[in-house]
Amino acid sequence: MEHIVIIGNGISGVTLARHIRKLSDKKITIISSETDYFFSRTALMYVYMGHMKFEHTQPYENWFWKKNDIQLKKAYVQSINTDEKLLHLDNGSFLNYDKLVIATGSKPNKFGWPGQDLEGVQGLYSKQDLMTLERNAPNNAICKRAVIVGGGLIGIELAEMLASRQIPVTFLVRESSFWNKVLPEGESAMINRHIKNHHIDLRVSTNLRSIESDDNGRAKSVIIEETGEEIPCDVVGLTAGVSPNISFLKNAQIETNKGVLVNRYLETNIQDVYAIGDCAEQREAIDKRRPIEAVWYTGRMMGETLAQTICGNRIAYNPGHWFNSAKFLDIEYQTYGWVHAKPEANHAHFHWIYEDDTKCITIEYDKSTLQFLGINTFGIRMRHEVFDRWLNEKRDIDYVMNHLAEANFDPELYARYEKAILKTYNHQFQSASL
């Protein structure tokens, strides 16, 4: 019986295993050193905040794996011998495979800051990181202040987590405005204000010089690069992005760059070896997507796609139109299509913001054809399938604005803003045509 071995039990690897089982009776083994069972990584923050227990983050009962004949092995893969199709595990044992899938996800970035390996300095990615945070910052009596370094989505999640326990937070962002390499100016400025309104000490255009140690090898403060200011703290969160977790491949024959290099079929340069999820890097980027996408839903889609190939129906990975969602404290964010921080050549933005400063949208469109190219929404929930259809149909911005209510996902009793948005849109376009 063909043996499929999957390294990594995140959303990519588990989705792959589930779909292979639906399609075949192949032998399946999932290896992970992180946890016994699959859990929802995006829910980790809610465990710390007290909204759920860790077992609630596990979408499948513990008996699910045996019932579906998916073997689980808790171990760390030290090396891979692709000539002999053999894995060397950290317990000294070996495991043979017929087909191997690397789905090892990401690890937090470190940039060589002095003190980055001290006690009390950590990222936020794994269950182990959550457990470390629980030790480092159980309450505001033990942790008098935390400093977060890096202004991305993980950074804002960590800030919200710590603030939920009344732990003062200083947030260091090297850009001149929060996430302004991704968000247009109006949106980024709104999120800046929202962070400060939650009593988080946001420092933009600020870089970390070093993390200082106490006599016990534990972080006691950070030093700011620009001013030399010392900020006392008990915890330092390093959230300056993530990178593929592939250090165990350094002596393997599998080609890597930042991630494991794959083609459109998620195949590596070695026959019967594949890579999916955060650790996979497309040799040629798909559309405007980045070669590496550390995004939950793309990991799931890769797992579904590769299951077909492994079970005899070889198909290419095609993620479709870009979309994503996140949460900035109390504000939900969605994006569909492409909305750039600054409009691309011959493109323009329409921006609307509500008077309460917690809701806005930005639409990017082609100035010549008026074709709708993408939308960002903050504080207003929209339907993915509607925008996906409009992008496929290449609708123009007039059509989108006049049919925006069709895309609204908010329940009936929620306030609606389509009329106000359309009024602003019509006013701006009438003014521009005069």
C-alpha cells in the first residue's frame, strides 16, 4: 500500500490528509512536534483572552484520526534522505515514505537584534508560544509592560491579547503609519487612531536597537534606535513577520529559496516530494500574489489541490482572486481583488469613511475603463462570493457602487451605509467631471 507521509499538522497538512482519505485507502502518516492533534492556529489569541479553552480550538474529536485511519506521530524530522525515501526522526528512529509532503508552516522572524534570545522574548505562532506567553504575562502584576516589535497582523493580535489583561503595551512600528505598505493612507491612519484609542502606546517610524538583559538573563528593557530611549518591560513580542520553517532541509537535495520551491502542481525538484502551505514558494508567482503566502485559506486550498494529484488526478493549484480577512481590535477587515497602498499606474482609489472613524471602504479601479479591481472594507462585512463574481464579470465601479447592498453580509438589524457611500461616490465623480 502506498505510504503518504506529511510533515506538519497545520491546516495544509490536515486538509491534504482528509481529502486523500476521501479519495483513497492509501496509508497516511502525519508527523508534528508541535501538538498531538490539529488545532486552529487563528484561534490561539482567544484562548489567552479567555474566550475559549485550547480543546475548543480542535475542530475534530481525538477519535477522528483513528476512525479515518490517519496515523499521527509526534516527532521532529531531523533530516530527509530522498534517495532512499527515508526520514530521520529526533528520537533516533527512521520512517520510510512513498510520497512525502512538506507542510511545516512558518516561524517568527528574527533580525539579529542584540538580546533577541533572552528569556521573556518571544514570537506568537505556535501552541508553545501561547504557553510561553501565559508564563511570561499571566497578569499585570507579573508583567508591568510589554513591548511589541513589528506592525503586522500578528503584532496587532498580540497587542489586543495583552491589553485584554490590562497589561500596558508599547507597539514599535518601523513604518511611518501602521501597515502602510499594505493599506492605503486613509485606512492606515484610521487604524493608527483606533490603536491609540485602545490606550496602546503606538510608536511609528521607530526601530528596535537592542533588548537589554537583567542579571538573570531575562529581558528588562528595550532601547530605541532613533532616540536611544530605554523602555522598561517584562516581555518583548517579536512580530516582524514570519518565514518558512525549513531549516531541517539544509542538507537535503530539495531545492529551496526562502521556502521550498514548487511548480504549479506543488511539486518540488525531487520526484514524489511536494510542499504546501506557508513553507511552499512558487517558482513563478501566480498573478500578483507573492511567491510565499502565509495565509490560512491558501494553505487549505493547496491541501485540497494536492490530494487530487496524489490520488491520480493531477491538477494545478489555482487560488483565484485574492482575498483575505483580519481583525484590528474591534474593526473587522476584508479585502477582495487588488487594492494597493498607492494606486497602480492608470488606477485610482475611491475612499469613504464613516463619521465614527471605525468604518470605511476603499475601491481601486481603472481610470480609463472604470473596471472594478478590488475593495477593502473595514467595519462592514461583505459577501466573498458576490465580489468574486463581480471580479470575474469585470464589472465597472458604477455597477459595484449601485449594487453594493447585494454584497452586504451584516444582519438585517445592523446599520446600513450603502446610501451614504453612494452619495459620497456620486458627489466625488460629479465634482471630478465639472
